[in-house]
Amino acid sequence: MNNNIESNLSTAREKFKATGKSPKAVGREKEIAALLWVYRFGFSSKKIVDSLNMTTTTGLSNRLVKKELLVETKTASGSPPTFLTLSRAGLEIATSHSNQLLNYQLDPYRSRQDHFRHDLFIQKTALKAIKNGHTFLTESELAEKSVAGEKQFDLIIIMSDKRTVGVEIELSAKWERDLDFFVRGCSLSIKNKKVDLIQIVSDSKAILNRYQKALSPSATYAKWTKNSNGKWVKENDYLVGEEVENKIFYELIEV
């Protein structure tokens, strides 16, 4: 058993030697990466933060909470049990290492806990992307880059070949006007080359089938406008263009 421990330590030392960095420097980089992750998404869970460290232990998240760089707060639903946000000190570090300034909300009690399930699915998709060698932009980083009518995606993945994928997490069905807005937004985003591909992710096969039918070439959607009384009314019907063909993909995720 002691031989195995020594062998593992030797392997770890060789890895650090190969990078030219000390264990302390590598640990610091992991902490900064975790703080930037929470900064970009607004919050996270211990499980996801620790996944950034490529481990199943809670060492990284617990260490950052203990250092008072992350704040751990209980959720109202109990799932997940707690969530993590930046402390003021953590925000200062994240801001100093970020390429983009974001309007970060420090008060954890102002977090939209009713969106947590949806938002954690986004983070899991982003985590999968970086493990596959891609990068991404969060919704907050894209907030000022949308053109009227185009879809504001939950996440944009920048693939290693530079193609962009607009990701939309759909956990509940859209109907009538909301569905038409969604279809029009996706169509315009492909047509105007905002993204090269679109990925629609859901835990419901029925929802995915509905979107696949609504976004197939030659399907129709309505354009809605507000009348003089401020009520939404259908203006015209449009065909989904052929430009979406083979550009939209659907992924069924397990809860």
C-alpha cells in the first residue's frame, strides 16, 4: 500500500515538473478558474465547481468557501442542497482576471432559485464543452450582442474548428406566440449567421419532437406584433427556410 502511495506521489511530482509550475501555482490557477466560472454564470453548485478540478471530491469548493472567496447558501428546494456565489473578495479576484466586465449580483438571496435547474443544465453543457476542447460564452457575456428578432441563446459554444453552436435548454414546452418567437429567433440566427449550428437540449422527448417538427423546412410560424391597444396579434405567416436544414440538433438529457 505504501508503495502505491509513493508511486502516486511520484507521478504527481513528474506532472508538476513537466508543466514547470509548483503545486501551489497550479492550485492557484484552479481557484481562479473556479472563481471565473461562478463570475460568468452568476452562481454554481459544489458538484460543478469540483468537476472543474476533474475530481469527485469537494476539496476545491470547500477550500474557496473556507477562504471566504465563495459564499455557500442553502437552497429553498433542497436540490441541490446549497449553491455558491462570489464573495466581495472573490469578485475582486475574478474581475481582475476576466476579459469582460459583468454586472455581478453579490447578494445570494437575489438569485433566481426558480431558474436553478435550468441554469445548472446550462453549466453541465458548458462543462462538457470544455472537456471536449471547446470554449463558450455565457448569456451574460452575450447580453449586448443580440439583433432584434434573433435568438438570445442560453450558451454559445465555440468549437475547436471555430464554428459556433447556439445552445438552448428547454425543460418546458412553448405554445402559440412563445413557440413562434422561438422558431423565428432560431431561423433568423442561422440565416443571419449569428451562429453556425443550434443545439436544443431537453429532458423530454416530446418537447424535442415538437421543436423538431416546428423547425423543419417548410413548417410555418407566425410573426406577432402589438396593436394600438398593446395586445399581441398575428401579423403574417412565414415558412421556415431551408437554411435551417442540417443546422439544428436535438439532445435528450437524463435527469
